[in-house]
Amino acid sequence: MDVDLEAAVVRQGDLVRALKEQSAPKQEIDAAVTVLKDLKVKLAAKEAASAQVKNFRETVTNVLKRRLFFVKSFKIYGGVAGLFDYGPPGSAVKDNVLSFWHQHFVVYDDLLKVDCPCLTPEAVLKASGHVDRFTDLMVKDVKLGDCYRADHVVKDFVKDALEKDPRMPAAQKEDYARTLASLDDFTADELGAKIKEYGIKAPDSKNDLSEPFPFNLMFATPIGPAGLLQGYLRPETAQGMFVNFNELLLYNGGKLPFGAAQVGQAFRNEISPRQGLLRVREFTLAEIEFFVDPVDKSHPRFGSVADLEFFLFPRSQQVNMSAPLKVRLGDAVAQKIIDNETLGYYIGRTYLFLTTLGINKERLRFRQHLANEMAHYAADCWDAEIECSYGWIECVGLADRSAYDLEAHSAASNTKLVASRNLPEPILVEEFRPVPNRKQIGICFKADQKLVLESLEKLSSEEVVEMVAKLESAGEAPLHSDSTDKTFTIKKGMVDKQVTKKTKDKESFTPSVIEPSFGIGRIIYCLFEHCFDTREGADSVEQLNFFRFPPVVAPVKCSVFSLVQNAGLDELAQSISVELRRAGLAVKTDITGRSIGKRYARTDEIGIPFAITVDSSEGGVTVRDRDSKEQIRVPVEQVTQLLADLSAGNKKWKDARCAYPAHTSSDKTDEDKTDE
């Protein structure tokens, strides 16, 4: 629903009535009526388009469920909101998307792939901020205890009110419109005030609602039988790469820049899952953490994507209520619309990844985070948003997170997570090390002597200077042991300092990280919608559904049919299927002898791009393209290589059409003839 257009119709209607009551000149009234009619036509068109979008979504979803792309998990037990199972074609599409992601990013950019546990200790997620800040605002039915996401309750109430009362006063409509536009920025108090102002009740029972309060979205679980170590199912895969930074840096020869990658399950205990595959409680993430020197964020391969042109939605355009801009990527980085080359490089590679999968480039944009969306530490953040029937959906997040993550884990674990760079010229520096009085420390701390000495050795040069200065001024200084979380009091005379001078040709620094994070489930759902199409059947009455999946993501690459049930044809069809599978291609074989047209329609409906029909036991076979329905004749001994090339993208259909003769009408095997 277009709230602004609705409000404009109401305002214009009020104006027309006022003019008539005032007996205004006929010319003035007619002009106002013309404007009102134009607005009503636009509103009707918008409402019709909205209905079409809803019908389209229902059609796509019905096909996906009927052909077992996905189903609700634990369906025979009633299902669980926010959990879905991928069926055979759906899981094949997902596997193909992940395989292409691996090739496109991990292999091409020589990333270091890791596989870390889903179960994560609380200390890790405390350091990352998830324990304290990974929350949504929730309200409860005060009598029944049912839980609802606070912003969803307000949004649903407002939208429902607008739909039920088309003649609502313009001022109230404008207030509702402002509320919808500002929901994401509301605090708990502001949301609570709106719930009271609008008199919103619990959606199911109509009971009163509690005040909004933060609800942590992580699944908590104790680790170990005693339950003494608190853990969580990870809400993202990134932390495993951050905590392994030192090992990855060593594996990479101590050199920056380098990237780590991880694909795996993540978990978020959504208060009210909705929108099918778009908002779920368990999902697959594919994430990259690319570590760079904060003073040099250039990328050696940026030139390979600099000439790409696509839609960017910078914050300046959003603030001015302007449309996204089609911009050359190199210009966007040069003009600092995008902060740096490495971030720009991954935006460009993400564009290529999504459009190669089959995402419509006209319905893809990269939106920059507004100032109130960005974390204080972030240098720049963009979302790859894909338009589908639910609107513009964030599917990939691309952020320059500065050095925040490594610094947070370094401080929490007392472990240096740093890299080093060469200095322009060597410099002479002083380094201070502690000189402990072991006798006094032994007398004072007895059994803890070893622990105290180990803690002293871990002090940095600056910390040694600070401790000795405190001992001189105050007579004592604290010493914290991170391994036991104990704090000891060091007395004057127990520790002195020793200074050494050495030549230094390197300096340490905490790297910045560029993070592309891919929501695989969201990408796949948008891909389903973008690739879905219909066309007339042979009788020009029935509408046939099919998916235009590119071969790289199609769940099955080729179907193999025998034109009619015949021992010789069936044997050849089975033989071709075996050869195709040996070549690594997923194949669907059907030698039932049913109408070839119906078999084409069945395989088109799950997006199989090519079909081989064995219509002769010698000479050749017919190869059909799903999208154009064109057919060519190919010798049996060449068909496996041709299909392998087509499936891998080494050849396009137009190349095959030029290389082999078209299937002539005299021996046609398409659906138009065989369905007669």
C-alpha cells in the first residue's frame, strides 16, 4: 500500500468538497476534480500492482513447495516457525550456489578457508558485543505470556488500520506514514509510547501488552555436563576467523593483506519469524574477513572491477529522497563515495557473483548505511539489496569494520592480535623489562610465586614503566593474572626495571578488516523469484511454470528421454545418462514413454536447462534448450562434451546452435507435436 498516495487522495477529496461547499467557480472545482481522478487512477494502479505481486509470490511459493524445493521443518508434528527443510532440487540449488561462491571468492582470491564450531563460549561473544547488544525489542501479552516483536506489532497495526479505513483523515494517515518510516530508529520508550497512543493490543488475544524490553537473539546452552561453562550457538561465523587471526597470519607467512573465509550455519532466535525463507532461526552464512593495513586499503585486483557500472544508493541520495545512481565503480571509489579500494573490490565481486547466479541487475542495488545505522567504529558500510515481492531485501552486508574486532578480542583475551610493517628506516628504541626480586616475591606470595613471575613477564614495556612509577610514588601496584583472573598487590622493592636499547626496523599495528557477509538463504529465495517465469502450453490455454536458472545453479543440468518406449532407445538413453554422470553432471532420466511435451514441462518446472531426447538408435540425438525451446541434432559421441561445456559456462547455447544443425520440422520431437 502507498500510504503517501492514499493520503493525497484523501486531501484532494477534502479540497473538492470544500470548494463545492464554498460555491467556488466551476472551473476551479473541475480542475480539482481532475486532479482527484488522476490520483485515484494512480492509486488503483498501485493497488492492482500490489495484488499482482502478492499473486506472483503465492504462485512461486506453491511451485517451490509442490516440487519440494523447500518445506516447513517437522511438518508432521505441526512444524516450527522459522525452520525449513530444503528438498532435493532446493538443496541442489543451495549446493551449487555455495560451490560457485567458493570458486568465485575462495579460489579466485586465494582466501584461507576455515571451519569453526557452531558452539561458542560466552567469553568470545561477550568480547564481540553480542551478549550485551544482539537484541530486538519484544513485548508480551500480560495475561498469556505470548511474545511479539515490538516493531512488528506496531507495523502490522498501522498497515491494517490503513487498509480498513480508506477515508481516514489525512493528518492521521500522515502520522501513520511517519511512524512506519521511523520504526527502525525508535527506542524502547518511543515504541512503548506508540503502542499506548494507538491502543495496540496483543494480536491474538487482544489483551494488554507489556512495555517493550530487549530480548537477546542468541540460543544459549551450557557446555559440558556440569553446566559451568556458558555457551551460545553462534549468530554469525565471523568470530572463529577473528580468534584464529594469529594462526592464519603465521600460515600466510606473516604477510598482509590476506582474507579468511567460512561457510556454515548460524542461529538467531527470531521473536516472530516471517517472510518464509527470508527470516529464519537457522540459516547458512558465507563470510569473508579480509585483513588489511589501515594505512593502505588499496587492492591489487581493483582494476579488474573498476569499469563495472551498477546501481549505488549513497546516503546523500537517501537523505535527499532521490533515486539510486548508476555509477562506474572506479569513479565511486575515486570520489570517496565508497571509502576504499578493498571495500570497492568486494562490492564489485559481489555484483558479479549475484548477477552470474541469475539475479536481475536492474533489481539489484548497493545501499550505503545511513549515519544512524553505522557502528561508531565502522569506516563505511553497504548492503547489497535485491528487490523481490517483499520489497528490497538485504542479502549481503559489506563493511569496513576498522580494527574493532581484533582490538576487542585482544583486550578480552590479553592476547596480541597484531601484524607488523617495515619502517621506512631503522630506529633506535628503549625497551624496559621487569627485574623481579624473587626472594621477596617468594616470601610474600608463596604458592602463587610462579604465577606472579609469569604475569610480570607478560607485561609490555609501557606497563613495566607504569608499574615501577607506581611503586615509587605509592609504594604498591596491582598485577593482574589473566590466566586465573587474580589480582596481586606488588610492594616496593619487589620489582625494578632494566632498560635495553635495540634497533627496530618493524612496527606492530592492529589490522582493519573488510567483511562481506552473504545470507545464502535470502539470496536463494530472491533467485527463485527472479528466475521464475510462465509461458503458454501447447493448447495456448494452460500456463506452464518454469525457472530460468543459469546452468551454474540449476539443480539438475540435463534430462535424458527416450522419445518412445523402445528397448534400443531406452538402452541408449541409459548409456548417455551414465556418461553424463561420469562427467560430473547431475542428470534426470525418464524413459517412461509419456508425452515428450509433458516430460519437457515437468523438467522445465524445476529449472533443468537442457534436455536430450533419444529418438533414433543411430546417428544422433536431439538437444533442447529450456529457455528458447530450440533444438539441435548432435552426434551421440559428442553430446557429453557439449553438455559439460554448456553446464560449466564454457559455451553458450548460441555457440551450440551455430556448431550443430537445427532439428528440422520433418522429424520434430517438441511439445507442440507430441502433445497432439
